[in-house]
Amino acid sequence: MAEQGKKHTWIKTFLWLFLGALLVFGTRGSNHLAVEPIDATRALADGMRFGYSSWTLGALFNKAVSASLKAEKFLNDEQQTMLAEAYFAQVGLVEQKENELADLINRLGQQSNETLKANEALLIANERLNAMAGPTEAIIQNQTERSLLAMGFGVAGQLIPPVLYQVSDLPLNLIVSPRDEIKTLLGISLEPGMTDLEKFELEEIIFSKHHFSALIEEVGGVGVYPTMVMRSNNINWLTETVAHEWIHNYLSLRPLGIRYFQNYEMRTINETTATLSGKEIGRALIQTFYPKRIVTGFYPPRRSAWVPTIEEMDLFGFDYRKEMHQTRLHVDRLLSKGQIEAAEAYMNQRQKLFWEEGYRIRKINQAFFAFYGSYSDTPGGGASGEDPVGPAVRALRYSQPHLKKFIDTIQKVCSFADLLKIVP
């Protein structure tokens, strides 16, 4: 039986390697357009690109080691939940010590005794966090798989692909849009760690030399295999994000996912589908394994630095979604009339308004709306404006009795026209 178990582990490991390589190569080759200004813009990112291949191989190795140990299998459900809760508390502690260290460096410098002690405390906290990360990821993976199986996903009690994710420093996303309309021309993953000044510099070069709108933004997760997920102490956000990215993995070998980069509409269909699904799967997981963590109200499915939480909305008394929706609508009107400079001046003014209201949006431009407008899971507009794609996806979901039926239906969609044919 032991030999049979080892054989099963290596079969699963081979499957992970195959799927991981397939998804990496799909990501690397998905953005190629043989248009000279686009190629010139793409060339500006040379030397800054994120190395998906090396990251994926390292992550798959880590997951293979974790699968061979299966430490979480020795814990019952209650013990697994307690370990995961301890991990998220430790993430919060590390973030607190990071902030304390940054404050001390700012006030006392890098070599003060207090700063050095704070740095040592941070190193110790990080060591403990790293020791807890692998088992916790295995627990969340297992809980997500069980939630998906309960919803009807899987074949003979197995998910294909298995749920795999790894917390990591995520690449930055360079989004390039035309200036006369809102759509994604390029999406390039860059190495993390760029300062805001470095981001502004590259965006300005793309604007001035090639007359494109550009934005470099953080992301919460990337649907390679294993999935890359940003570190967070918010278990609700993390479980939704893990499920969101698994839906991308699941769809990647089906008509809808294969056409992710075909056009802006297909990207929006994919992202809205994954976001709606991620929320539903995440909530089911929380209800089963972490019932004390159940929350009501809106919180963003893909957390980034500028997105308001429900608490922040109440605190500021500023209707973020309504104001962003109005901004998008006015920009669309100006661009439809060919008033590009007026639209850009207006977006600059609105960025200042949002900043003054407490929302740290670094830049609002065409690329901003091209990126955030594709996440159209929540009624009321926001960055998607009057885009009809998101509402069509939501209408299809609401017409289906359960999530698996919705995915089985929408996975066959090859165009927005296809989607409209099946929306009630």
C-alpha cells in the first residue's frame, strides 16, 4: 500500500508539472501582437519581465514536497482550522512589525539600537510565519477542494486540476491601452519592487514615445499553476482569491478560458465569471470551516492598495462606486467625441478628488479603466461604467440553479454574441 501511495503522489506531481508548464507557456505567449508601436512598447519592458517559468518550477517543487509529507492529514478539521487561524494572526503580527520597523527607520535611522532590535524581532516573526506557510496552504487547498467537490466539481472524487496556490511577492501588471478608447492592448507582468517614481517614468515613456495610455498596478493573484496569491491576514479575501484563480485554471482548457486574451469582452467575461465564482466558493468554505469569520456587505474580491473596504466607505462617507461610475461614464462620452485631451484632463482632476477623499489611487487613465473595468461582478457600475458584458454574466449566473451549472454553461462561450444567446 505504501508503494501504491508513493506512485499516486508522483502521478499527481507529474500532472501538476504538465499543467503548470502549459499555463506558463500560455501566459508567456498570449500577448503577442505584430504591430510596430505595440512591439516597441513591449520592448521597453525587456529586462523587467517576471520569470514565470523559474517561479513555477520552484513552486511545483515546494508543493510536491508538501504533498509527500501530508502533515495536515494528521490533524482533524478543528485542528486544521486552528492552525490556519494562527497563521493569519501571525501574518498580522509580521505586518505590524514591518510598520514599526519602517517608522523607526524614518525617525531614528537604520543603525539605531531600537531599529536593530525591531529588525531582529521582524526576522524572528518571519521565520515562524514561513514555517507555518506550507501547512496552512495545504489546509486551505484541502478545504477549497472539499468545498468544490460539494458543489459538484470533480471527476470520481478528484478535482482536475487540483487546487494549488502559493503565497508570493506578485509581479506588477503593466497595462497598455489606446488613448482614444478603453481597451487592453498589452498586459505585461513585471518584476515586483518598482517604486512609484519608477512606475511613473515607464508610464510616461510609453505615453510620450508611443502615444499609449499605460498603468503599472499591483494584483492580488495570478492564475498560473500553482496560483500565485498575495500575502494577506484576511482569510475571507484569501479564500475567495484562491477559488477565483482556480476557476481560471479550470477554464484554461475550455473554450472560454482559451479565449481570455481574444478581446476585451472575453477578458471581462472570464474575470467576472471567476470573481462571482470565487465569492461563492469562498463564502461556502468560510461557512463550513470558519463560521465565526462570516461577514456581510461588500469587500473587494481582489484587494489592492486603493480599493475601499466597507468600513472605509462608512468612515469617509464618500460613495466610491457611484463616483467612479460617473467618472467612467463621462470619460466614455468625451472619448466618443474624440476629445482625448479633455478626457485625460478630467481623469487627472478626478484622481485628485479620490485622493483627497482618502482613496490612494495613484493614477486614473484609459489603462486604469481597461484593467479594473473587466471586474464587473457587482451591480452599480464602478470602473466598468455602462459596459454590458458584466451584467450579462451576472444575469446568466442568477438564472442558473447552482454554480456548477453556471460554469458548465458559460465555459462553452466563445464570444459576447454567444453569451447573449444564452442569457435569459
